[in-house]
Amino acid sequence: MTAVKINEKFLDAELIASANALQGDAVEHLAALKNKDCNGAEFTGWWDYPQHSGFALEQEIQNYIRDLDINYDLVLVIGIGGSYLGTRAVTEALLHSYQGLVKSHQPLVAFAGHHISETQLIEVIELMDKRLPIINVISKSGTTTEPGVAFRILRTYLETRFGKEEATRRIVCTTDGKSGALRQLVQEEGYKSFSIPDDVGGRFSVLTAVGLVPLALLKLDTKALLEGASSIFQELSRSSKDHPVLRYATLRSAAYEQGKSVEIMATNNPKLAYIVEWWKQLFGESEGKEGKGLFPAGLVYTTDLHSLGQYVQEGKRNFVETFLSFENDRPRRNGVEQQLRVPAMAQKLDGLGHLEGRLINEINDAAMSGTMIAHADGGVPSLALKLPVLDEYHLGALFAFFESACAVSGAMLGVNPYDQPGVEAYKKNLFALTGKPGTEALRAKLKERMAH
Ligand code: PA5
């Protein structure tokens, strides 16, 4: 039974009919993907990655961790975009929100190199001072400014604190297998390294060493992550016609064809906020090109119902909404599922007496259903994606689900889902404005524009 269920109950008949009409198209694009006969086929190595490489790699990573000759209680992940969002999606979803402050058998995780904030880097150094860190720097190109700057600073910190030799043992690099600046540094400095496959782009790379190394260092169940992903790839390999992956792709494509310009991914659990961030990057970079694509936006309910909820209910009617939730997202402590009920109180001043004795999750479910119906009534096509349990297995399934749906949906849109030419524009200007040799002419032009 597939891990991701779609609820279409609150979609109008017209959208459903349009999606039905697109099904044949989606089936053909999936077949082209499987046969490596699609636009951007050279970047489809993510397809069925667990089976063809992932499980073997996972074993290799576990062996590396078993043989590590350092103690660590902090995993510092340096990377940006596809080189960090998948890892963060899993850690935010599964690790304790206050990991550093509660007793845990798992190390603490921190992230750097995903922005250019001086304050955040200073805070990371202050955290490292209190801990025994290991750094996993992840960059396919090795020349991306944000992780490059962070790695310079943080490896200097390690060398100053631990000396060169131990610092080297506290660094693991994930980068291109053969070329690139970071690969060269690995060779010069003798850092332990893992390779990012040539045929997997950043935003499709969470199930490769990009996600597996840091998540395994954090003692998360990376094998289960791959097993969950594999279940989706296997289902799609066998028979795909009615698979929810294709249904999601056709529904969002139909909404786009009907003139919608935004897809809101809404979740009812703040711990899923980074799943939504990962999804935003996946669909935004894959489809947002040539003047096309649904703009992927994210909201966390019920928090955002008290801010953007008004707009969603009554603002411009240009979006479709997808609700993402897990039937059971309760945390387990020592193997025991935790739950909370609203306590009874003598005073009923808050008017919430009807909630006494009720489970918090039950109230959250009611809020999600009520919101979905309200938004549908307000003219927002609303569909829901639901998975059974919030754990590594189902997160793996969700990654494979969205990657496959994105590949099909991008192909239906008529774009190459695997390139990102638009990302270069800001990089060129940043290089010019920071004085990179060879960019003098552009720098002069930008300075002139900034002066007026
Ligand atoms: O999806 C992508 O390809 C991008 O988001 C990259 O992952 C991101 O730009 C980081 O690139 P790199 O890994 O080369 O540092």
C-alpha cells in the first residue's frame, strides 16, 4: 500500500476533469523518465537511487562512522540549497526541538553556510566552543560563496582549537567525485570524503551522500529513509497509471492550466516547516523558468491562520492549496508514544470547556479539516497529502514522492526540471560587487546603477 494518500474531496469537478484529461500525458512522461528518454535525462540518477547505489553507500557510511577515531556531540552541516535543505527537513521533523537542552543519545545538529549572516556564524562558533564538533561540508561545485566562506572560517576554528591533524579528522566533505574546488582540497588536505553523483542535481540529492552522511552522523535511521524512498520507486516501476505521484502531478498541472499561479503547501505541524522549505526549492528551481510555473509557497497552520489565513480565505483567487500531514506525528520517548490532553479546569472563562479531555492532535486534525473546507468554500482548490507515521521511512517515501512528481510535472510544463540558469544572475552580481578578478566591467556598471 502506497505511503502517500491523496484526498481530492474538496476539489471541484472541473479541476478533477482537467486532471483526468492530463493523465495520459503524465503516464508518458513517467515512462520517458524511467527510460531515460526525457529532457535533462543526464540528471536523472536520483531515480531509484536507493536500489542502484543508496543501500551500498549507506553501509559504507555506517562503516566510516563506526571507525571514526574522534568523539563528537555536534554535527555541523555546511551547505546551501539542495546541499542542505533535505538534511534539515529530516532533522527538524525528527530531532527534539530543544535537542541541546534535553538529555539525548543523539548529537546536536547545527547548520552554517546557507546565508551570509555574520551573527549566525559567530553564534555557531560560540556553540562549537561548548561542544566537540564534526563538520560535514557539502558542496557539489565547491565554489559556492556561502558555504565556501563558512568553511574557511569554521575549519580555521577547528585547526586553531584542535591542531591541524585532529581538525582534519573532524572534517568530512561531500562533493563532486572527480573535479571541483572542494575535491581538490580533499586531495590536498587528506579529508575524508563522499561523492555526489554526476547525474544527480542538488535539489534531488537528499537520498545520496548529501543527506545520508549528516543524518547517519546524527544516528538517524538512514536505512529506513532509503527503504521508504525505494517503496515509491518500486511502485512506480511496477504499475504507475493510478499512482498518487501522477495524480498529484496532474492535479497541480490542471490548476496551473486553469490560471492558478501559486501552490501553497500547508502543514499542521511546525516540525514539518523544513519539509515545506525543501519542497519549495525542489519545485521552485525545477519549474520556475521560461516565464512559467506555479510559485511554491509554504504556510504552517494553525500559526499562519492568524496571519496569512485572511488572505488565503478572501484575497486574490490565484492559488491552489495542498495540505501535508501525518496521521501519527507523535514523538516517542523510550519507545513510548507521547500524547497530551486538555486538562479540566474549575473556571471555564476561556470558553474552552468543550475541549476538556480532548487530545491535542484531535483538535489539530479538526483545525486542518475545518480549514480545508473553509478554503475550498472560499474558492481555493484544496487537496491533501497524508502519510501514516512521521518517521525516517515515511520521510524517505515523501522525498521520492515529490521528486518523482516534480520530474513529471516539470516535463508536463515543458521545461527541463534539472537546470537552474536563473540562479546565476545574483551570483554574477555578487562576484562583481565583491571584486572577483575578471568582473571589473560588470562591477563598474552595477556601481553606476547603485549610485543613481
Ligand atoms: O539544487 C541545486 O542544484 C542548488 O540548490 C545547489 O544545491 C546549491 O546552489 C548549492 O550548490 P553546491 O552544492 O554546488 O554548493
